[in-house]
Amino acid sequence: MSEHDTENDAGGADWSSRRQVIQQIAAGAAIGGLSGRVAMAQGAAHPTSQEEFLRLLKAVSNWNRWGAEDQMGAVNLITPARRRRALTLVREGVPVSMAHNAEFEAGPDNTTPVVSKMTGTGTAAPATGPANTGDSFFMSYHGYAHTHMDSFCHFLYDGKMYNGYSKDEVTDKGAAKNSIINFKNGIMTRGVLMDMARYRGVDWLEPGTAIYPEDLSGWKKQAGVKVGAGDVVLIRTGRWARRAAKGAWSVGQAGLAGLHMSCAEWLHARDAAVLGGDGTQDALPSNLGRLQPVHTLCLYAMGMPIFDNLELEAVAAEAAKRRRWEFLVTAAPAAVPGATGSVLNPIATF
């Protein structure tokens, strides 16, 4: 029997009873959601420790939920019926990109700028007759600058990745399991914007600010929107608005606003399919060393793809104008077998 076929260590066999417990916890967190002008919930109620992380790793696991060979994870929750319902959210036909423009200059938050080369230019073309132009570009998309999608093989823990596959499935030839190619047919479902900066009544959250389950429930109540099975949950911290106003900063030194790891249970209880945001989802620093707990809980335990470094300023403005925080989301990664993720241009359509 292979390592993958053994009983997983990220969750017990009794999925139904575990899920009932998680729903009870999440329901308790929803009681008394905070108003948008009230300070975010204090971290004292939500421990940040290795022991709590390990508890969450088991509590939110989706391993074997869709079978021992599954590589789609929570995207299985995006059923044909849910795609059809998401299409009914398109009322005006107004599309809004959620991709941050590619950046070609290095900076404090962009250590891997896009490398571009023109392979054919108009200035070198003849003045008469046919001609063409062309280019190539190289993008190391993981990191803090470029909008991209993480597949499950991107994060490992204790020698494994989502659904028990071994780390050895990822070699110098790429990932044989849990790569981005599994999502070649794209993501099309309901998106829900959780505007945490608007909830606080500010233009942006300061780097290092942690968002807690009470904050998510508070926004849900304030905005009158629910998160349900198969949804893409989008977290706006105002990261790019702050950058435009104050300039880029070193994430390694100052951090990023984002989710506390306790939010994983909130997302899991609601059967969210994808997590996205204008940062890298984790509140940084995580205070757990090199560990990015939200990334690990999503990619490794839940099998939940992540959209990192989204540009959410435009979609937030359109949503606020309509007082409508739900819309159709469509996104398709590049069809690259073995890749750990992909550059991405997700579209919200109202």
C-alpha cells in the first residue's frame, strides 16, 4: 500500500461528526458580529500557537472527503447547479478585472520583477509591406507582488501535501500530483467580497493587522451577504490603496494585513471553495516562525486554492456603488502540467 493510500493524518474518518462540531463553533463566532466602526476582535480569544495550528490542521481537513485519489479539493463544491446560479448574478454585464498589473521594476515588495524582451518591434519594421511585432516575458509569480493562483502542491507539511500525497511527487520535472493542471477548466462560481477595510471605516488596514472570525461575521451581517458552499471568498484589506498612498514596503520587515488562522474554521464551516485577497491571505508576521498557517490550512488541509495579490480596489468601488457584494467570478490558470500555480487574471462580473 502506498503512502497516499494510508489513512490520512490531517483528519479522522468520521467527516460528518467533525463537520457538525465545526459548524457549531462557527455559529458561535457569528453571534454578536461587530459593527464596521468597532475595533477588530482582539487576539486574546484566538490563540496563536503551534498546538492550536495542529488542532486546526485536523479540524478543517478535507482529506478523503472526495476520495483517496482526489486532486480538486474544495473546488468539488462548485457544482454545475452552483455555476448556473452564479450566472444569474450577472445583471448588467459589467466586468472588472481583479488582477494587479504586472510590475517590471524591483521594489521592497517585488524581489522578482517581470523580465520582458521584445522579439520584434515596430521601429525595426519596414515602412512598407507586411510586418509583425512580438515579445517574451518571464514571471516568477509566487511572492508578494504578482496576482497568481496557488495549487495544492505549493505548500507541504510533514512531508505531505493535500490528500496525503507525498512530497516526492514534486521533482525537478514538476508536480506529478496536485498541480495547477487540475484546474485547466477554470473556476466559475459566486464571489463574495469581504471588505475588511470598509468594515473598519478606513481606507486600508495597517500591515500586520489580523482579521478574526468575528470580523468576517460582522461584515456578513453589516453587508447583508452570506457565504455559502462553492463560493470564492475575497478579502480586501486595502493593501494596494496603502501602497499607492504611502509607497511600497518590505513585507518581511513590516508584514501584511490578513487572516488569523482561526478564520480557517469559519471558511471550512461554510464550505468555501477558494480563498482570495489583496495580500497573501495570512496576517504577517504570523508569529509562528516560517509557517504561514492560513496558506497551509487552505492548501494542505482543506484543498482550497488561493488567489494571491488580487487588485480589489476597482471591484470594491463597483460593489459599494451597487451596495451588492456578490457577483460572478471567472478565472482560468495557464494550462501548464506540473506547475505549482499560475499567473491569473480573475474577472468579477456584475
